[in-house]
Amino acid sequence: MAADVPHPRRGADARPDGPRLEPGPRAHHHGPRARAGRAAQRAAARDARPAARPERRGGRRRPRRRHRPAARAPRAAAPQRRGARRAVTLTTRTLAVLSAFTARHPRLRLAEVAVASGLPLTTAHRIVNDLVAWGALERSSDGTLSVGLRLWELASLAPRGPELREVALPFLEDLYTATRENVQLAVREDLESVFVERLTGPDSVGVMTRVGARFPLPSTGVGRVLLAHAPAAVQEAALAVPLRRWTERTETDPERLRALLAEVRRTGVAFSDQQVTDGAASVAAPVRRGRGEVVAAVSVVYSTARTTAAPLVPAVRAAALGISRALAARADAHHSPR
């Protein structure tokens, strides 16, 4: 029988070469040899520890300090790259849609608005619907879009546009009656002149300007008046831009233009002889407000084949002076106690 076969030894006695540090699952954990094995494990663990021990003060072990990583300095904001694109917002998208309409393209279809504004068709469709609902755009029966009357109503509140036009219109009409030539009123916006009124007749010489149009300052009579009385920084900025040569007579030399601007300030009148259109010249004078600030310019554009500048200068000066006095009277009426 199997009873005469000796039972195999377990635990530490099973290995003659030393104590068993990790006894098997069936090992006796409470026998003397098991205790000897655990003692050997603890001794081996103590030998593996570093020699340095925390100091004891007053019989108590000093608490070990936890290592805390040094606080990192906040990252500096990355500098914006030169020429980086501005963040595109709903406002900029809406303005892009409105800017798609120009004098050459006053009526557009939705797809054309999307292309001109650089927006996806779905985005342009959503913005256009909002603008139509508000009245900034109008949609005709064939689906084309145009600027709505709501924008015109809003623009009529601009003080440098309709208000100035309302004061100046009687004097502009008198000037047209006396000359039968193109009569223009313009203001400065940055480095351009913006025409706020223009009167013309069937016999007037053809011009490139219209109400609401913009034009470079150095090339026209009204533009030279406005530039001559602008801050020096504005003058230098306008003359630093490469100027377009509209005709063979267009003056583009900055030094020569500086001399012309000085002459405008000295005489109070600006001349533009076929600078933009062959056969057309202009005489312009400043419109002042308050303490002499130049806020606009009035001019007559005439045909060089019919007349010269000399007989037009007194009429242009008289109109500019009348508008200036009317603006001053309106300002005094607004500030006088009631």
C-alpha cells in the first residue's frame, strides 16, 4: 500500500540550499521553519534599505518632507504673427455680406453674395435671411438682392453726410445755377474723399464721381483742399501711397504735391487741371466749422473747352463761405439756451 511511502517534505526542509522566501500556497505559515523564513525576508529587506535613516528627536521620528515640484512660471502669450488674420466673427461676416454690394454690382444673387464675401453658401444664406428680415437687404421677385431702405434710414443719421448736405444744398443749387457745371460736396475719410452731394446738368462735362463714391485725395480739387488742411501725418501717409496716373497730366510726384498743398493753404483755393479726366478741370474751396476747422470742400468741375478757372473762383469761394456761415449758425442755435 501507499502508506509505506514517506510523505514528501515541504517548506524550508524541501530545499537544502537555503530558506524558502516565498512559500507555496500549501506551506505551513505558523511552523517554526516558516517563521524562520519570514525573519530571513525581513532581514534581507533591511539590508536593501539605504543606510541613512531619519533623525529622531525626542524619541519621535521627524516627518518626512514631501517633494513638491517647483511652480512653473505662466506661459507667455504667443506673439501674434505679423499679418495674421483677425478672428472672424458674426459681425465681420455680416459686414462682408453688405460689402459685396457695390456701385458696379448693386443687385446680386445669393451665390454671388457668397462668392464676393468669401463665405460658405450656407453661412451667406443665413446672414442674408437675417438682413432681409431686418430690412438691410431687399429680395425682389426674381430672387436678386439689393441694399434695403433700412440702411438708408440709418445712414441718414450720419452728421457728416445728410446734415451737412441739408445745410449746403441751397448754396450748391445757387452755384449750379450760376455756372451750369458739375457742383460737388465732399468730406475726408482717412486717405480718401467721400462725395456726399453732386449736382449736374445735361450740358455738364462727364465725371467719374457719384454720391457716396470714394476717391484718392491728391487727384481731385476737393481732395487737395481736404488733404491740405489735414494733419501732417495724414498728408505724409497719403503721399507715401503710390498714386494712380489717371491721365498724362496726373501729378504723382510727392514733392510737387507738397508744394501744391502749401499753395492751397496760402490761397484758399485748389485747382485740378485734367488730373482725372481729359477735358475736365475743377476749382475747390474749403468749408469750415466752428474755429476754422475744415470739415468739407465744395467744387465746380467744368469743361476746359468752354471756360477757364478764373471766372469760377469767386463763385466757388462764395458758396464755401455761405455753407461755413450756415454751419456756424446751426451750431449756435443748437447750443443756445431755450
